[in-house]
Amino acid sequence: MSEAFISRRRGGSYITIKFEDFGLPIKKEAQELSVARTSLAATSVGDYALFGGGSTGSDRSSAIDAYKSNLTHSTPTGLSAVKTLLAATNVENYALFGGGLVSSYSQVVDAYTKSLSRSTPTGLSVARNDLAATNVGNYALFGGGFFMSGGSKWSSTVDAYDTSLARSTPTTLSAARYKLTATKIGNYAIFGGGNTQNTNLTVSAVVDTYSNTLARMTPTELSKARDELAATFIGDYALFGGGRETSDRSSVVDAYNSNLTRSTPTALSVARSELAATTAGNYALFGGGGNSETVGITVDAYDRTLTRSYPAGLTSPRKDLVAAAVSNYAIFAGGQNPSSYACSAAAEVYKVNDISEVTVFKGSKYKFQNMSEEVEVTSDIGTITIPAPATGYVKFKNATL
């Protein structure tokens, strides 16, 4: 039970161990990005979380920053072009960075293997930026986006890459949009929200799903139309959190289970857009976002039952950041200050402990926050499942610590 706050008290024949928010993600230090930037993309492959591209404020970047499962930082070969507003996901042995904005809209896809060697497979069928990416089964999917062709336009195109990086173009999204987001759950990739107009804010609640055979469906829409939201998954749920509604920022979280039934769990603690989300261990984390400097440090965590808790906030307020996970680490990187718009190189890490069981002997007693009364162990030896985050105690009987 390392990195837990535990107080011990001996009384009679018991040793009592008290848990206070045990199991919440714990902040750790990590080396900064090689280049401070915003509007970058993030994903993972093998033992690495990768952060690529972005805008430095005065220029675009091709930098790739890699964090190994022990948090060692390296800078592999950069993207084949400097670009921002791209998207990233993975499929089997590859991390893919696709689309974006160079001097014009980009079709280029860069692929990184588990050893971080780079190749450039067939590009997207339509050049675009502000798109979304996720995966399902044996496919990496890039959907939606924004492009210029005879005027400002938004895209409904979906490109799929299989495990050999061969590209196909399945059925388009049911509604063209950009600034959408995507994640997966069970046998489905899910694209949600977005914006359907360039100059005036026309946000969307549309949700499109693709099965592992790339068949498209349109399940129940989001409970609130919004763009600039974030998505990830935890347990049996895909989560869409925050974003920008027509008149204000949002704290809404929509959850879709593996049957694509929608529910609305506890909202984010504060409304915000341009936030980031990822999943490590037993937690989905939503961090940062635009609204104010105070909001920009906020991190909300959801466990597998969709119970919300509050890990320590980010050190510096940031919006338009990204997040990726490797091993039991969730890494929030890049972004810009909501007030000064200065780009950030910060990479803040949350470690998630997976310890959830304790062995106890007959006569031991325990009580946690999800229990109405203390329970005594009646078998000679037993196992207690500890909820996370755990607040409570275990009174060990005949134990040596």
C-alpha cells in the first residue's frame, strides 16, 4: 500500500489501519515537453505515451515527445511536417498522428511503432484539421474535421486504418462537423458533439458509432449539444465531459454503456471547455480547460461505478492541453494559459494504484464509506475488497505488520 495516507493505531488485540482517500490518483513529477505548445495530439503505443505536433504560439511544431512506462522522457523522430490541430490514436502495433494544419490542411498520417520508428502510410482521403480519432477492433478511425474548398467547410469523412495500415473509407458521419471528440467502449468507436458552422456557434449533440466491422449507427444524442469537449472510457462506460454550449461552457458528463444506452452521471465539478481526458487503471480523468485560471487546474476522476472524486489539481492552469496514459500513469501535457495564452511545456503525471484487496484473519473488522455498519470477518481467513478512493478502516486481528 505504498503512497497511501495510512495511520496506525493499536488497541487491545487489534491493529487498526485507517484509510483516507486511499487509491486516488497521486501526482508525480515528469520532465517537461521538449517544446512548449498547444493544440497538439496524444496517444500511446507499447510502453510509450506520445505527444506530437502543436502550435508554439509563433510557429507550428513537428516535435514528438515520448514518455516510457517508467516516465523516462525521449524525443524520437519528429512528424514528417510541422502542424497543429491534428488527431492521434493507435491500432495494434502503431500510434497514428493524422491530419492537421500546416500552411494548409493536411492529409498526412505519421505512424510510430512500439520501438518509435516512423513511417508515413497512405494519407487521409480528405485533408482537414480539428478532427477526432479513436479505435475499435482492428481499426484506427479519423472522423470529421474542417477544411477549405471553395469556402469554409466541415467534414463528415471517416478514414479507417487496419493493423497493416491499409486505409479504407467507411460510411461517413451522419452530420459533418469539427471540434468533435471520440473514444471507444466495447465493440464500438464513438464520435460525439462538435461544431457545424465556422463563423457562428452552431454546436451539435449528434453521436455516431462504428462497430468493429465499421458499421455505423446513430444512438441517442448527447444530453447537451456542445463542442470542444473531451472523451475517454472507464469500465463499461464511454464518457463525454465538458465542452462549449451555445451560450456558455458546460459541466455535463454523458455516459454510454457497451449497449450504447446513455446516462448522465454526476457532472464535472466546474464547467469548462478545451479540457483533456484519459484513463489509467481504475480511473477516467478529466483535466484542465478554459473558463478561468482557477478552472484550468481542475482534475475530476471517475471510477468504474461513475463515482466522481477530486485528485490534486494541475500545478498550472491550462486549456487546449492533451492527455495520454501509459502503464498506471495518466499524463496531461502542453496547452496554454487561459488568461495570458502563453504556451506550456508542462507534463503532469497522475499515478493510479490498482491495489484493491486486503487479506484479513478471523475476528478482524472493517468499515468503509460505502457501508452502513462495521463488519466482522467470520471465516479463518478472508479477502476485503477496498473501494477506491477508500475512506474507512480495517482492524486487523492476530496480524503482524
